[in-house]
Amino acid sequence: MDIIHLLPDSVANQIAAGEVIQRPSSCLKELVENSLDAGATRIQVIVRDAGRTLLQVIDNGSGMSATDARMAFERHATSKIQSAADLFSLHTMGFRGEALASICAVAQVTLTTRRETEEVGTLLEIHGSEVIRQEPCQCAVGTNMKVRNLFFNVPARRRFLKTDATELRNLMQDFYRIALVYPRVQFTFVVDDEVVLDLPVGTYKQRIEQIFQRNIRKQFSDQLLDVRVNTQIVNISGFVGRPEAASKGNPQYFFVNGRYMKHPYFHKAVMTAYSGMLQADQVPSYFIYFDIAPQAIDVNIHPTKTEIKFADEQTIFQILLSAVRESLGKFNVTPSLDFNREGDYEITSRSSVPVDAPKISVDRQYNPFKRSDYQPSERNAQVPQNWKMLYERAKTENSGQNQIQTSVQAELELESQPVVKELLWQYDGRYILMPVAGGLMLIDQHRAHLNIMYQVFLLRFSNSQSCTQQLLFPDTLDLSADDAVLLGDLLPDLQALGFDIDRIGPESFVINGVPAELADANGVRVVVEMISEVATIGNAREQWHSRLSLALAQKVAIPYGKQLSADEMADLVGRLFKLTSPALTPDGQKVSVLLDNKTIYSMF
Ligand code: ADP
Ligand code: MG
């Protein structure tokens, strides 16, 4: 006897439903996606008992003809693709034609629908895949899909559902994933007769605000930075949260071609862009929308799975990483410091995106080693761990000392802390940016090095540990009578600095070597400059040492425009803060500026 037979459709659909419709939220997702596919601009969701007794979606979309309404509930019935080839050019949310067949297999469904071109609509009632009635009816244009008593005929599945609170959370979460992609569609979400979400038409940012502001005291969207990059492979747009707004459980969303997705690898790209800015348990919010050719992603995946495969994941990783980095970077360099007041150069943001750049005036009296007395406790709690590398806040807080440290204490701390090179950034070929506990320090690279080298040369007069670079071809120097007298007096000092000079006549000298730091310089010219340096101060010999040291330091100090490696910057900063007076150059110019937290916070 033959024992193999085909399962009746109702049984086959119930089995399939187990895959597609696992819980109320998956049913709701299918219904809302159908409404969007039908071009609806207004969608109302009504839920009762966390979707157990009622899930209803009302839209103003295209509606269905009487025949289509009936067909819609057949397995693999879809208006969205004709052939397998169409799978590769999908622009709709659904395409399998499985959802309605699955839903009607495990629930009591009542549909009313009408097309704009028809006077009369259709009412269709199906319980457990069985058509109860189909008849003409009066109804609005669009579709009203009422799903009652989900899993009424699958007790095992019903028992498997979680508490109402959990199922409702799932419903809301799945709903957010859709609503965040369709800000041009108006949504209302009604739970047990109460409107819990009313989302008017708006921009992407407004939609994010509408959904998430309720959880957060501050304007949520104020904490978001724009991300945008267009490449041949992918277009990426959206928003990332400011690092200081990171906290536990912030919303994080990826979408590809209008569909929510999880992507642990791309998540890593975003998190990498934030490295060094976040505490271990804090996460930034992000809402990132990928726009990519449908052929470059695998959409034909399981309907309830949210992982999506991309053809070129490594490249997209890099694109995403640099796009997010750029956004975070822009936000860091936005301010334009008004150095003009100091009679110095001006920095302006080179950002291509127009930003409101507040002008900050730098306090002339400012002492960068005095800790800011601005310490609002709420803000402080948000300052990420790594930003306080120079001062260990806990130390001062625990010891009960108040916020203001003496400059001596601060300097001692600066001295003893190792510089974390990963936190240093070079800006504009001029400044080293360094996060410190009280804010962000900007250090002038040339002046910092000048300060260091000044000390190096000055020390040579007392410890005579100079290092001379012997010249391959010694230079002869013929001087006027008065300069020859002066150089004669200067010889011991120049020797201490590392010059090797012999007198070969009353007005003639030969330069055999120069300080190692000046190896590339023209020896004759340097010596002539040294002579004119001291000539201007005449016989005030006690000033000669500092004048010579400063002149040499100016020659050898790192110029503006020189790119520095992380190690070079760390070395420079480390040496700077070991000096007894790192804040000002010997000729009184400011070496560093602190943008304190108060100022930074007040810019936003
Ligand atoms: P799919 O969405 O994969 O095509 P579904 O089972 O979800 O499969 O829907 C089957 C068909 O029913 C759709 O292709 C569409 O033609 C029609 N349909 C479903 N919901 C709606 C709706 N809200 N408005 C208009 N047509 C709909
Ligand atoms: Mg569908």
C-alpha cells in the first residue's frame, strides 16, 4: 500500500507559519510591510493584549480587488515578483508571498479592502486557512487587516509566548525598525485603546527624535552628528551619537535599502571609530542607512533573520569606519580659535560641511596648568575614562581635595603621567590635540619643541655635555675687526654649545664642527647669526647664554607643517611637561591652550 500523500494546504501553511510567524511582532512586521509595499502614506497599528487577541493594521494604500484579496492568502501568491530573476532587483519589503498565507493559517483574519477605482470593497474572513465568508462591503480606500487570536489553533505556540510586557516590547521594537526608515509615512500605534506613538511626517532626524526623545531628558537629536559618504560601492548616510552622550543601551540601528539589519562586522567598524572615546560599558547611538545596488547584497534570506550578507564587506567596513571617524573628527575641530587677539595666526575649520563655528576668545592670562574649576558632577560622570589621562580624577576626588589644584600640583601630575600616544592628534600641521581631564589641550608643535631645545642648549653651559658634528669640509670665516673681537669672546660659549671653532688669524676663524642638531645648517651662516644675536645685547654677558640657546632652539625646532608620528608627538609632549616652565616660550609666547570642558559644553 502506498503511504505517501500530499499534506492539505492548511497543514502545510501551518507548518510554514511556524517559520514566518513566530510571535505577534513578526505578524505585525509582515502586515506593516505589506501596507508600505502598497504605497500607504498613513498607517495605523492597533494592538490588544500584546497582540494575542488583536493585531490590526489599517492603511490608505492601493487596496486589492476582490480576486486579489482572495489570492493574497494563497501560498506563494505575490504581486511583487514574477520570476526568480526579479529577486535581484527587489525594491519591496515582501516578496515571498508567504506572510498572509501563514498568518491566516494560525489566526482569525478579517480583511476589508478597496481600490480607488472601485465603488465597492471586499470583505474576506478566514479562520485557520478556511474561508468563512467573502462578500462586497462599504469601506475606505486601502486595506484594513484584522488578525484576531493569533495561534488560536496552535496551543504549543501560544504557550511559548512570553509575558505581555516582553511581547509588547518586541512589537514596539519591530515597529521602530520600520518607522525609522519611513519618516515620510505617518504612523499611529495604539495599545489597548491608548495612542502610545503618534508619528507625523518628518525628516529622518525628526523621526528618530519622535521615537527616542521620550526616554531621554535632553533633545535626543542634538546629540546626533551627521554621517554621509557616497562611493561607487555604497552610499552611507545617517547619524551617530556624540561620544559624551554614550550610555548604556543606546539605540543602534543599521538599515540597508530600507530594511533593518543586524551586522556585527559593521558594528565593529562604528565602534572602532569611537575607540578611546568611550567607557567600557557605554555605547553610542547610531542610525546608519546603507544604500547599495540590490545585486550586491543577499536579500533572499530567511524572513525572520535580520543578518544580511554583503558582497564586499571589507571595503564597506573601511568606508563606514572612515565616514564615522570623519563625523566624530569634524565635531572635534569645529571651533575656530580666535588667536588674532594674540596678534597671531588664525585657525579655521577646514570642514567642507558648513558648521556653526563659535568664536572662542583665548584668555591671555590663562594658565594651562591650573585645573578648571568648572566641574558639574552630572557632566563629569559622562566624561569617558580615557579622556582623563593626565589627571587621575579619582585621586583628587577621594582625597577630598577640592577641584582647584595648584599649578604646581598639576604640573607634578603632568610630569608623572605617561602620555598615551593613541590619544594625540595632529591638527593642521601645527597643533597637537590632547584630551586632558579638564578639557582639550592644544599644543603648538613648534613652540613646544622650541621650549624643549632651549632647555637642552641652556643646560650645555653648565654640564658641558655637548655633541658636535664635525664638518667634512671645514669652513673659513673672515670677519670685520669688531665682530672678530666679539667672536673671540664668544668662543668658549659656542664651544660649550657644540661648535668647534679655531682662530687662524686676527680676523679669521675656521669652523670644524657644529652642534649635532644643526648638522644640516650652513655653519658660517649660523655663526654669523650667533654673533649678531649677542651684538644686539652688547656686553650683558649674563644674557648671552639664554640668547644663544634661544636662537639655536628657533633654528632646530620642528617647523609648522611637519607631520608628526604618534611616537614623535608623545615624545614631544612628554618632554614638554617635564620642563619647569612648559607654558610659555623663553620669549613669552604661549605654548599650549586649554579648551576647558565648560567652554566645549557651552558650544553645543
Ligand atoms: P508578499 O508581501 O511577499 O508579496 P504577502 O503574503 O505578504 O506576500 O502578501 C501577498 C500579496 O497580497 C501581496 O503581494 C500584495 O499584492 C497583497 N497585499 C497584502 N497586503 C496588502 C495591503 N495592505 N495592501 C495591498 N495589497 C496587499
Ligand atoms: Mg508581505
